[in-house]
Amino acid sequence: MHVMVLGAGLAGVSTAWYLHQAGFEVSVVDRQPEAGRETSFANGGQISISHPEPWSNPATPFLALRWLGKPDAPLQFHPRASAEQWKWALQFLHECLPWRSRRNTEAIASLATFSGERLRALRAETGIAYDQRERGILHLFFTEAEFRHAPRRARLLARFGIEARVCDAGECIALEPALAPQRGRLAGGLYAPGDESGDAFRFTQALADRLREHGVRFHYRTRITGLSAGGGRIDGVEVQDADGRTGTLSARAYVVCLGSFSPRMVAPLGERLPIYPVKGYSVTAPVLDPERAPEVSLTDESRRIVCSRLGDRLRIAGTAELGGFDTDLRPERVRNILDWVQTRFPGAIDADRASPWAGLRPATPGNLPIIGKGNCDNLWFNTGHGTLGWTLACGSAAALAELMLGHRPAPRFPFRAAA
């Protein structure tokens, strides 16, 4: 059966891989000239199985109030005259209720653990390289008040079978010597040795290359203008190429992996996907002094900033802005990220050659991606991964392939069934 995947980002290419492995004939459509050129291009680089708790948790509304008006606030809300934005924000607050947050955390933990297993298996099978490091993630706390919660988090992760250990400042520096300049500021950390890091863009490109070698066709520079449907089925994908020529691409089934643009594509079909774009920033800079740049991937829990070593580069990422589909780079946000790395790791990077980037994370209110069946008989979804696109990529795609084969995937996750 021919399955057409809409979108050649990390989610789309991973989906194409697992569908091909399951025996489907696969093609992929994307408006960009190559795979991974949008949200997957320059994310934080973390595969953070140890961070299943969603942004929508009981503490977030209080933190958001504390962050109001602060230019370096991790989360910023830019109100718009948009019913979609306000509806999503209200749903987000609902997901902050303790019982909703617990349910979402458990589901993410199950899918993330499964995804880590699938990624390791894929890497062993293909041998692809993407500046990956299997050195874990070290979560850093710079206040005693925040560090006091670390033991509770470690116990919670242990319930999900995720290893994490509480470290004092000295142990953090032993794990990552580049933290030595922070000895007097660092309260402690939480180290998850099973986590990884790597370049999602290079992974996506490498996997797309393998798929082409196996005969999967990629329709690049092809803009999707709509889906034609009738009788409860998708008949085809209306497209326009780079020269303005229009046409229809057809398959037996279709998988939407269009990130933040997924809701608009399927709204004419009566599908309502609770996905809203959340802008995130990153800065990628050449490493100037390898001794001063961290080797272990780090998360600053106080500032919600992450950094990952990608070969001879350092990727620093953070912030979340709810302001529609704007991808403009705001200089003050880039400056905040650069200030962070230059303060924490002085002399580590060549800031003059740093490359800033901003992308739209396709976020659902509870941070649970939408994976499974659409209302049309031959329509499927793998989208809405928010801040966890890299972490959940392989597991989500493998699970979707299982669903399309009529099997029940292993993770304890609320996969979407037909309405």
C-alpha cells in the first residue's frame, strides 16, 4: 500500500522510515528544497527522556505571573486577536491541573522511553552519524530552593524506569569539568545517564538519504495547497511546484506531519487539532576552547536554557513565545542566550561567528503529540510534539507504523482513534 507522508521534517522522515520498514510503499512531500529545513533545523539537540513533565504543570501559571514583563523570561505570551491562541491558552491552563499533568507526564515518559530504544536500534542498524553523544543530560539548579525538588524528581523518574541521580555541585563539576567557573553559584544537579544529544537536522538528512537509497520518493519544493476528500476518504493532495505548476498527488493513505501547520491543513475536513506554534530560539557557535566548552548536554532549570555539544559546535537553545506564526529573530532574545553561555562558560565559543535561529514548535496544550487515526478512513497523524520532537521522534513514528498495521504499540499512550 502506498502511503504519502506530508512533511519532511524530523517527524515526517522518521515516519517514512518506519513505514518503509513495515513494508509500505512510501513517498514524502515538502515545500523545502531538502529534509529538515524548518522546525527540525536547529533545535536544542537533546534527547531528554528524563524530562517527561510538560510545560503545562501546576507550577507554570505561578511562574508565568512571576515572569511577566521580564525581557529574559523563559515563557512569553504575546496576545493577539486570535481565537485559536486564546482557546489554546485556556486549554493549556486546564492541562496544568495536577491530575491532568500527572496523566500527561506518565504518557510522555512511556513514549519517550520507547523512543530512546527505537533510536538506539535504528542507529545500530544503519550506522548513521549526526554528532551524537551518549553522555547523558545534566540538569542544573542555581538556587537551593529549586535544588530541593531534585530528589522528588529522581523518585518520580525511577517510577517510570528512568535512571537519574541527585548530584551536589562538586559531583556536577566532576561530570562536566567545564562547570568549574560556576562552583560558587551552582546549588546542584540531577544527572540522567541514559539521555543523549545530537544534531536533529543531520539525523533527518542522513535518514532521508537512506530512504532515497531504498527507493522512497521525495517531492521537494512542492507546496501543499490542500487535501481533496470525498466519501469519508482523502482522494489526493493538491500541490504547486516551484515553477507555479499545480497538480494532484495520490496515494492509498496519508500521514500529516506538518508541525504547526497541521491544523490549518485539515480544518476544511472538519478536523480540529489543538496545536499552536510556540517560537523557540537557538544559537549555534564554533567552539573556541574545547576545554571550556561542555561535553555533557546541560539544562539550566533556572533559566530553561539547554546546551549540547555538536562536534566542534555548541548549540544553546531556549525560550518559548506564544505569538502566532512569527519567526522573526528578536535581538534581545538572542542576546540573552549569548549572555548565558558567555557567563556560564567564558571563552568557550566564538560569539562573533554565532548563528542565531528561531523556529515554531507545534505544541499541544498538554504536550502530548497527536499520533493515530484521523476522521477520514485513510488519514493519519504524527504531529504536535512541541519541545519534545527530537526525544519522541523515533518512538512516535514506530508507534504510528504499528497502528497502521493494525497492531497495538507498546507505549502506554493515548493514541488517537477515529471519531
